Amino acid sequence: MKYRKLLLLATCCSVPREVISFGPIDPVLSARQRVASSSTTRCMGLKTTIRIVGRKSGSESWLEDACSMYETRLKPANIDVQTEWHKNDQSLTKGVQSDYVRNVPVVMLDPRGKRFTSEQFTDDFYKWMEIGGSRMVFCIGGAEGLPADLRAPLSGHKPILVSLSNLTFTHQFARLVLIEQIYRASEIRKGTGYHK
Amino acid sequence: MKYRKLLLLATCCSVPREVISFGPIDPVLSARQRVASSSTTRCMGLKTTIRIVGRKSGSESWLEDACSMYETRLKPANIDVQTEWHKNDQSLTKGVQSDYVRNVPVVMLDPRGKRFTSEQFTDDFYKWMEIGGSRMVFCIGGAEGLPADLRAPLSGHKPILVSLSNLTFTHQFARLVLIEQIYRASEIRKGTGYHK
């Protein structure tokens, strides 16, 4: 029932008119069928993976505390956010290639990306989830930003570039801003008072 | 010597062309003289006050840990950031009125405000400091945003509205983003590798 509701909402709500191509998707299955056929979906709800270059913060333990808090708060909304740490750009690119093979939408955080309001981000977040069969990936480069090969089309997939702000954040801080916005998206969709 | 260096930098660096009026400022004293005549400046360096409606976070201790970390890191740059908590809009407005009386620039965080890159924020941050005789105030409203009377000219002072992002943040989270940007501004000015 939960996924029916999600699909209904994603269909009814106003979504930005921009059409984003995620490359070849199995033409035989509709989005609804893909959601229904995904065992991951049945077990885990909406699965968001954040791929990031770097190490789980050591000295800045508040960052991990903050991310954990939002991850826990997201569980009742059936949204599972997991962070995958990559030791270098090559490892990140390899991870993204495996996402593309599985037809999972990959959203890259990049200063050249589209800027969203939280409401627009909410609409697109649930749209990406629908396209990916309740799975999607956000990608954050290391201290030097994203590797150039991920900003260009890769294996026939056009990257989706998103910017959180005109301001620059550290990549660790960007992860926190992103998780808070995912939590905000779930609260906006629920219609709670968190987002006024 | 430190203040000479600051004034020199603030004079030499490229600043946005937009002219912002802070209302009546003593025409007899130049900015340099006002810096020299300010006893606060001599004792404490650059003093930034963040006025915010709300209570020092209780359950989200990571927020306080994060802000404290940046405040500590700012000390060697001679930038003192203090947060003043206001229990309601009236108390905030009263605080801002006292700032205006002392001719301290007040920057309001508001979704309608100007959006900056971190480099532009750095230029304006040091410009505001120079105008205020090494003192300035940032103002963050409560959960409902800034009170309307602070967004309008008050006591002959035109408000400076600044927006951190198209995205919405909680006001507590906005305080953290702001402090990180102040720290980033000091690192940009020093030319360290923090801002790449």
C-alpha cells in the first residue's frame, strides 16, 4: 500500500517540467512494475545511497552524530539513507558505473548543478525514486570536487547535476545539508509542521 | 598592526559594486578613525554577534558542538563570534534597535535576500566589519522567519537581507551554516587550503 501511495503522490504532484534522461531503462517494464518487481523495495522501502570520497569523520564527531540523527528520524518514513565511503575518485567512478548498470538514478552534487527550493527538491527526490524503482544515489566528490568523467555522460547515462547553494561547503558538510533536505522532503510530503 | 592589515585588505580587494546604506553614520569620523576609536575593537578584534530567536539547542547537542568548534577555530583569526538568544520577536527587534543606535551593520538572513558565493560573502563580511568599526550583527528569525518590522527600514536604517540558499534550513541549522561561512571567509582571506 505504501508504494501505491508513493506512486500516486509522485504522479499527482506538480513536478518540474524539465525532462531528465537517465539513459536506457528496460522498456518492457513500467515504473509501477519495476517497483513491484524490486525485492530491495519490498524489504527496505526507499533506499538512498550517498557515495562520497573521503573518510568517515574522526575529529568532527558532531557531523556523524548529526547525520545519524536524521537517518534515524527517516526510518519511520521508510527511507533508508546509507553512506558509502570511497577512498578515491576511481573507486567512486566504479561505484557509479555499477549504479548505471542497475539503472539507478545518480544525482551529482556540483556547483554547476541546478539549484532547488526545498519544495522542488522534494518533487524531484520522489520522482527520482520512482524512476529508480525506489532506489537512488547521490554522489559527492572529494575535497577537489567531482572527477571530470562523472560530470560527462558515462556509459550512455547523462548525469544529473544539483547544487545545494551558491556558497561553498566542505564535502562532509554537504553530506549533512543533503541528509537534512532528504528528511525535510519526507516531512514536506507528510505535511508536518517541520517545513513552514 | 592587525587592523591596519585588515583595512588595507578591505580597501584593496574587489568588493561588489552594490552600495548598501546603513543609515546615518557619524560624518566627522572616517571608517579608519572609527576603528581606532572603538575600545571594543582594541580588546576583542572583529566582533560578530548572531542574534537568533529560540533556545540554545538541547536535544541536538551536535549543533552546539559544531558551532563551538568553528568559534574556537576563529579565535586565532581574531574573530569573536557570539550568539545572543532572544526569547521572542519583540526581544529580537529591541536588540536590533540597539545595534542601529550604535551604528552597527545588521545583516538579516531571509529567503528574499541576496545570494552570495563564498568569495562574495568574504568581501562583504570584511566590508561590513569596516563600516561597523569591527563590529557587525547577523540576525536570524525564529521558526516563522524574521518579524516583518525588521525587513522594513527601521529608525532610518535600511536592512541588509542575505539568503544562504534557495533551500530552506531550520533557523538553528542556518546558524551553523553561517558560522561555517564566517570561518571560511577568514580562511579565504588568509589564503589557506580550506577553501579550494
